[in-house]
Amino acid sequence: MNFLTPLFLIGGLAIAGPIIFHLIKRTTRERRLFSSLMFLLPTPPRLSKRSRLEHLLLLLLRCLALGLLALGFSRPFFKQTPLDDPTAVQPKRIVVLVDVSASMRRTGLWAAARERVEATLGNVSAVDQIALYTFDRAATPLLPFEEWNRTPATDRAALAKARLAAVSPGWSGTQLGTALITAAEALAESDGKQFPGPRQIVLVSDLQAGSRIETLQAYEWPKNVTLTVEAVKASRPTNAGLQFVAESADTSRAAETLVRVRVSNSADAQREQFKLGWTQVSGTGESVFVGKPIDVYVPPGQSRVIALPIIKDAPGLDRLELKGDDEDFDNVVWVMPPGQQRLNVLWLGNDEPANPRQPLFFLRRALSDTPRLGVSVVARNSTAQVLPEDVANASVVFVSDALSAVQGEALRAQALAGKTLVFAPKSAAVAATLGTLIGREGVAMTEVTPTNYAMFAEIDFKHPLFAPFADPRFSDFTKIHIWKYRKLDAAGIPDARVLARFDSGDPAVIEAAMGKGRLFVLTTGWQPDDSQLAVSTKFVPLLWSLLELGGGVSAAPAQWFVGDTAPLPPGPAGTEQTEKDVRFTQPGIREVKIGERTVRFAVNVDANESRTAPLAADELERLGVPLTPAETKPVVTGDSKIVLQGVEEENRQKLWRWFIAATLAVLLVESALAGWTARKENSKQPEAAT
């Protein structure tokens, strides 16, 4: 037992009073009759060695009352740990969420964030449960609850600080809403055990306006989880950002020699004059302008779109830089100047290229060059020997006439290895060639000439071939009249899938999987003798869909951000490709080798990271996240800390009330016993006188 005011224990010395009083106030045991006392002097009784205490129970009760009173005024209490004391403050379950996005690379932010985390770890008790997470586009656990609980209490804070020291801000964007949801779910997980204490998220971030929090709109925030924001501020808040303005793949600007970028300036900026231009990194590691830079004026809180010409006599430039800003983490944009992609299409048939009644004539004109893509149609006679390099270089192979058995087997091998074949027969007499391509004999075709004309009736718009026409504005194929077609039983083709049918129910377009490749069968041609397809608005998009399915057309150059995952185009036929996609971890030009081909990606910092103005304070509360102010605890050490802990424990226990109550109870018993003793002695005096 401990005492908050131990000096009151000195009052316990008052116990000596009743003892002395009992010794002095002795009563005579015997009475003798005497004639007269007028000649005697009155004297008090004297103590002697023969004096003995009387009424010991009364003496004990009086001493006990004084002792209990002294103990009560000394305010006693028992020292107890929070685990032993059920009235103590309950342990906390806390997730410390640390921002490591690109905006945290600003001067002074990361050092301030580490100080806030260390201060939070210094205020936790031995019974608190802590988890340490970092976040940018997603939340990553550095120290989960399970590992914190397994670690000895004396080593937990040091382990958390060591884990935090091993990381630093990256280049990804900020998904604050997703990170808060992850932290709230981590607090809810308790391994089947009920956690009675409070649950809290401590967010250490610059809380910039570019933090995406829209995912919180559809999330119901747990009622027992609160958020404490430890906002850090940069030593230099001024920031100007540079972002690439992507052009549409269909615009003619893609063929021009201009690159468009946006320069944005923060609202509290103190600079508004900058220089923008193409740069290269010198041997000393310093970026220098190539050519004359452009002077850019952007007032605070505004943005400007600038078009920069590509320097033709300096190939390989892929870096635009903005200079004159205080913070340079978002002042570089990586771009790939637009260029034209080239691909080949192989035509196997006996057509005359200049004959307007033949399908090759319309194919060449439909696949004309565009600013982004150039197509070369290589025509070979079906009776002549086809060079292997022609087939290997072709993205799609069209077959319209009969092939020899050797050529058919060679094409079948290419299809099984990954090549795309389009079989568009001009007559039913080439059915044997189709049998060679699919590896089956006895394939039959019959010519069908409708009474008036046939039409496309059933089309699978979910298939990538017809997906461009899925919009109701473009899905009407009824205006295309079919004069004749070849009737074919799709059940005789292995792994066949009918993508379109005529109004008679006969297949119009069939797709068949062939190993790693595929085969498309068009039972009608696009030449005027077969149909009106070549003169319709559906013909050109349909051919381009075939080229895209053949894997020859790569996607238009797009803007990729750090943290994105981009799909990789398929490799050459017959090659194994282990990686299907690539994830970007830092800005720059990323090159990926696929066979003999090199694919390049331009990767930049998320444009929202340049919005470094503070997020409005009520934005999180508007989305249902309860905020609590950061705790400010006085720093106490040594004796002062012990005294404060004693005051808290004594206030919770309040043992002095029980000592005062016991004192009153003892006094009541003592009073009753003293009265009974006095009455008993008074009753004996008359008997003695008699």
C-alpha cells in the first residue's frame, strides 16, 4: 500500500492519548467507611508499577478509531498495472498510416512525418496494439498487429522505427480513400477475439488536395473507429507542376510535330515565371536544355497549355522539363514523339489489283495509310510458291482462292503457332482449301443465290470483331444486301463459333480457334458480285478490327502513370511469353523486350500530385469519417511522473472513504460499549454501600 499524503500518518501518535487516559483514570477497587475527611488533603491517584490497564476493549476501539482516521487522511492506494486494475484506461488499437506518395518528396515533409510517427510511438503503453502502414495508390503493411504482439514490449517501438527508416516516398499518386478503408478494415480484424478498447487511425500526411477520397462515398465508416490527422507542412509550399496532354488516336494532330503539355501553378505560389523546353542529362548528372527554351508565365492558382515543337535534328529527345520552380518532383514529363507504325497484310489469291470487280481492289483502298498506321498489302498468286518471310512478316493472311496442299499445310502450321487467317472464298470450289486449313477432309460448300437478297440478321456484338458496332447508332447492318454466299455447316469446323448469320439462318462469319492462332471464315465476299459490303460504312472498321485481332496494330501511345500496370502486346508466333503485363514504379521511359521487338512506355507522375494545396478540413467529415484532435500530453519525467500516476490511481480507488466509514463504525461501537460499562459500574456502587 502507498500513501498520497503520508505526513498525516504522524497523527497516529495520538493513540498514546487513550492509553495514558486509561492509566490515569483508574478507579478504586475497594471502598472503606471512614468517619470524616475534613482533616485530609485531596490528592489524585498516583501511577505505580502496580498500575494496570482496565477496559481493554474500550482502549482498543479508541486506538483503532484514531489509527483509522490517520490512515484515511493519508489517502492510501494500491499500485496496480492496467491489466490488474479493471477501472484503468482500456488499451488502444491504433493503425498509423504514413503517406509515401510523390508529393511527400517535397522539402522537409518526410523528416517531419517520421518525427510525428516516432512521437506517436512514444506515447503508447505496453498494452496498446499498434500497426504501421504506408500508402500511396494502395496501403502496404510495414508492421502488422500480429508481429507487434509477438515482439517483446521493450523492442516494439524500435522495430517500428527501423521499418519506417527503411522506406522513403516513392513516385505514385495518392489514394487516401482506399488507404483509410484498408486501415479501418485492419482495425476490425481481431482474430476472433473481442477487443474492448478504442480503435483509432493516426494519419500522417501532407493531406494535399490531390488526395483521392471519392471511394469513401460508398463506404460505411465503422462507428467505433476514429481518425486523428497529423498533417505535416513543407518548408517551401510553392509548387508548379508539368503534365502531358494526351491527344486522341484519331486526331490529325498525332501526325504533327507538336507536343502539348500543361503547366499549373499553386495558389500560394510566389513564382510565376518559368522556362520550358527539351532537356538531356549531361555527363555530370545535370539536365541542360536542348535548343532554346520557352518562357512561360503562369499566375498563381492558374494553368496554361503549351504546344512545343519537336526538334527534328535532335532525335531521341523524350524529356520535357520545367525550370524555375521551388519543388522539382513534378517538373519533368516523359513523352514519346508520335510516329507512324508499319505493318504488312498478305493476300493469297488470283486477283488483278486494278480490277474494281475483285476484292483485292477494295482491300488496298480500305487499308490506306493513316497518320498513326501505315499498311502494306503484299499480294501473291495462290498457285505460286509463298515465301516463308512473307507469311512471318504479315499480321493477317487473307485467302480467297484455292491453294495447293503444301501451301495449305504451311499456312495451317503458321495458324497453330499464332497467326490469324481470314478465309474469304470467291466460290464454293475452294472448299478443299478450307479442309486443309482446319485439318479435316470432306468439307462441303454450296453456292446460294437468294431470290432477292440476303441480309445480316444475327450478329454477336460482344465479340471484339463486331464490338466497334455495338452502339445502337452503328449496329444497323440491314442496308447491306447480299447477292450470293457460300453455304457452310459450322458444325464441321472444330472449335467453331458463329459470329454472324444471314436472315436465312446460314452462317455469315465463323471464328475457329487453331492452336495459338485463329481462323475467320467469311461465307460472302465484299466485291460487288457478292454483296454491298465494300461500299458500306461497315467495311473499313471491320477490316481494322481484323488487323487488331491479328495483333499487328498496337494501341495508340498513351500516358502511363507510376503505379499503373500496362498489358504487353503478344510476341511473335511460336515464342513463349512469360510476362503478360508490366508495372511501372518510377517515371521515365520504360523499355520491354518482346522477342526481337522493343516496346517503349512513357511513364509520368500522377497529375493530381501537383495539387499540393491543403485539402479542405471538412472534406473527410463530409464523407462520414469522424475526426478527433491530435492529443497534446504534457511531458513528465522522474518524480513528477510518479506523483501524477499516484494521483490517478488514488482518484480511481478512493480508499479513504472506506477508512472514514470504518472510523465511524468503530466510534459507534465504542460509544455503545462505554455506556454499557458505565451503567454496569454505577449499578455496583449501591450494592457496595449497603
